Amino acid sequence: HTTQFTQPGWYYLKVDGHLEKGGSFVALTDGLGNLTIIIETMNHSHSECIRPPLPSYVVSPQKAVFHLKGSFNKLKSLRMWYSKLDFSTANSTLFQSLGAKNISEGILTLSLGLDEIYTLTTLTTGHKSSSSEPPPSQPFPSTYKDDFNIRNPSFSEAPYFADQTGVFEYFINASDPGEHVFTLRQVVTQRPITWVIDASNTISIIGSYKWVNFIITCDIYIESNKGGAFIAGRISKAGTYVASAKGIFFWVFPDGTYQVTGDLTGNEILMKGLSGVRANRWHTLTLILKGSNISGMLNGYPLWENVTTHSPENGWAAIGTHSFELTQFDNFHVEAS
């Protein structure tokens, strides 16, 4: 009701915005003679917000009269689009064209009901699109790999990775003459202001929450001596709960140490030791989860084994960093079941 009938550069007109018997409206123009008016009459019970609480108000059926002034006084009609949300029978009317609505000497009169949305506009380009049914849902493939070799991506993020904390973007590593020219890079370097309890370490998840057994391999490149990187499996939580996510996390740090933890915060240490990992060098991490037995490899050689865990039993795969530091990832590969 709005986006089809405006363009960048349009601006809101200064109007009262309130209807006499409840509801609201806005008006926009391009400054070149075009006008769009959007009206809504949603009642209170269908407009509640989570926060802050919505003050009480009443909306009643009404006749609304709009006085068009200035250059708009000369308009003879506006094209009208209409929606009515039916919450009792779910038999809603969605974005129906009602043709032209006549205007008499700058006066526009409408009979408005409840839970309705109107668009009245000078634009003639509006249309209601149609689409075929989406394909049925499919499970995420049990084998997936990505080398991030996208030279000129039209988007910044790799498909299927869902960033929960931090931002992981395609990166061209011009200083690398070898196989790591195109990588995925965590680019946020300070904790942002968030509206939920966010994690203190960055994480991007991928795959299926139902996965149990994993072999995850990924090349990592830690760019700061303050940083660290991990690959992980059986991630238990995401979204607003990601800060308390459990799982199996295989961390390496640029001081030459590693840790295996049962949580994203790194407090539940299952094993730790020396790895020889340093910043500004590529290393390959492999995490193997088979039932309750877990092991890890570094650069193709066993680094740790004989870690036993029984929880969580399943979850997503993930990559991430210690704190908000620049870190690159490449040649991600997961086999899961």
C-alpha cells in the first residue's frame, strides 16, 4: 500500500494524520504534482505492540472528508487500492483495485469501515502481483561446502550462513597469492549496541538443528593477536538466546593454545592445550563428533581426542571468533547426519 506508490525522493506532507473516529493517514508527494494518501482504520485489539504498551483508543466506522489544497485542488480523481483484514473468518480482501475515486472541487469523501487500509494515488503503475506456490520444504543437505570464491558478488554475505552475532562477509584478500584470495571475513571490530542480550563472541550458524554427527573442516586466519577462531557443532540456541548457546566449540588462539568448550561463552572447558597456532597464518581446523565421542585435528593431524559429552545431542554447525576481531574463513566443509 506504500512502496508501490512512492519512490526515493518523495516526502511526507504536513497533515494532521488523525481521523475523527479513529484511524490515521499520511500523504506523500514527489513535489512534481503526484500525490499518494495511505489510510488505516485498524482497531486496538489488532494493533497491539510488544513494547511499549499501546494506549487505549477506539475506531468506529465513519465518513472521512479530505480537503485537497494547493495544486492538488485541481485533481479530478485518484486511483484507489483497498484491503480489509478479516480476523474472524480469515476471509480477507488484500490489495484490491477499486478504480478511480472522483474528487469534487478538491473534496474527497470516503466511507471507512474497521480494519481497512486504503491507498489513493495519482500513480497509474500500481498492480497486484501473483506468484506460484513455493516448493515444499526440504532438509538442509547433509554434505555442504563453500570455498567463497565469488569475484564480484551482488550481495555481501555467503548463502545459508545465518549470522547471530557479528557480520560475516565476502572478502578479497589481495595480499594472498594462493588459494585464499576469496574468503569469508568477520568484519565487526567492536560490540554493537543491541536490543537483546547479545553474545560477546561472534557466531554464524549453518545447517540443520537436527544434525547429530558431524565432520566439520574450515581454514581460519586470525588477523589480530587479541583474537581467536572456532568451528562448532550441535549448537543449541540462536537468535535472542544465542548468548547462552551450548554446543561443542573447537577454539584456537594466536598465543598457540586451543580449547574445547561446551558453550559459546567459553566457560565450560572440556579440554585445553597447546596448538602452535599463530596470527596472520592459515590453519585448518577439523571437528569430529560421533555420538558422545569428540576429537579435533589441526592442519590434518590429530590435536586432541577422547573428549566425551552427552549434551547437547543435536544442533547446527557454526563458525565464529573470540570477541569482535577480524578473522577470515575459507574452504568450509561439513558432513553431517
